[in-house]
Amino acid sequence: QSALTQPASVSGSPGQSITISCTGSSSDVGGYNYVSWYQHHPGKAPNLLIYDVSKRPSGVSSRFSGSKSGNTASLSISSLQAEDAADYYCCSSMGNTNVWVFGGGTSLTVL
Amino acid sequence: EVQLLQSGGGLVQPGGSLRLSCAASGFTFTNYAMCWVRQAPGKGLEWVSAISASGEYTNYADSVKGRFTISRDTSTNTVYLQMNSVRADDTAVYYCAKSGWKDFDSWGQGTLVTASS
């Protein structure tokens, strides 16, 4: 159950686009299409942004999108807004089990 | 509307025990797996434990295996996390979460557990 690897921080200006990577292994990210992404504002509960690699729950802005290539998943945010400043976490289920592993988290700063 | 209302956090001495509760409403409780996720101070999210929809299967992170026990009560739609032999590094905000399938689509408000003498 090793944590997935994310960059510690990313930044962008309002209106720009950014991408956050999430690297795992063939046992998690690369082996199954069960990657999810969460937005977490400090002091609040995390919020599901993306599930099953690229699906968006109802109510989540289309500015958020997900993809995967090999053992690396990515979250892209377009048209950055001030309220996007938060911590972002990727997560992968370990196949057909109820076992999960999170990434270390990425702090997004909107300049 | 899905609601997960947590209770039971607080101060516990190292080596002691604590039970967290999460009362669920707004969905068919018996259809979904439930999980606990925690965040230690200054650290990222860590998956802790999961229990299947039926309650038959449970899973734990290596860091808590043998010390924590997850359970669910279908008569009260509540999921529990029994924490025994608590250590200082168990200090964290603990979140209850509903598993949509292979994700966490609803979260509780979080409850702080502090393991300190």
C-alpha cells in the first residue's frame, strides 16, 4: 500500500490551465480504471471531482477533467479560478478489492 | 440528500481506545460499502478501512491492521470505527465516506482524534 506520487505543489494564473500528475504502478493506477480525484479545502470535507479515471459526478464543473496513460493519471483544470485554490488528491482502488491508496496531495495556488 | 453525521472523536491516551460513529441517511445504507479516511496534521489523506455493503468483508490499511475494527449496524444505519491500542501517529481528522463504487462520493464532516498523554 505505497502512496501514489503527486507533485507537492502547482500554480497558475486565473484563466490558465494546469495539470496534476499521479503516478502509481501496475497494481493500482495502471492496472485498473479506478482512479478518482478529490478537491480538499482545509477544514472542510473532501469533494469528489473525477471517478473511474475520467467521469465527472453531477454538479462538478466541466473545467475539471481526468485521463490516464500507463501508470500515470492526470487531473486537468482549465480556466483557473481563485476558488480552485485547494489541495488535490488522486486515489486508486487496488483492483476488485475494497482497498484504496491515495496520492500525497498537490497544493494548487492560483496566483 | 446523502448525510453522514460523525461523532465520537476527542482526546485519548496512547494505548487507549476510542470508538468513532457515522450515522448515514439519504440513501439505501445496505447497498453501499462504507469507509474511513484520515488526515494527520500537515499530512495528506490516508485510506484507513472499508466494510462491504453486506458487512461480510472488511479491509484495513497496514498501519491500523490488528488495532482498528470497522463495523456497521443496519438497524441504525451507522458505521463504526473501534480504535484500540491507539498510538500518537493515529492523531488525525477522521472522515467517514460512502463508497459509490471505487470512489468516495460522499463524506462526513470529519472528527478530530488526538492521541496524547
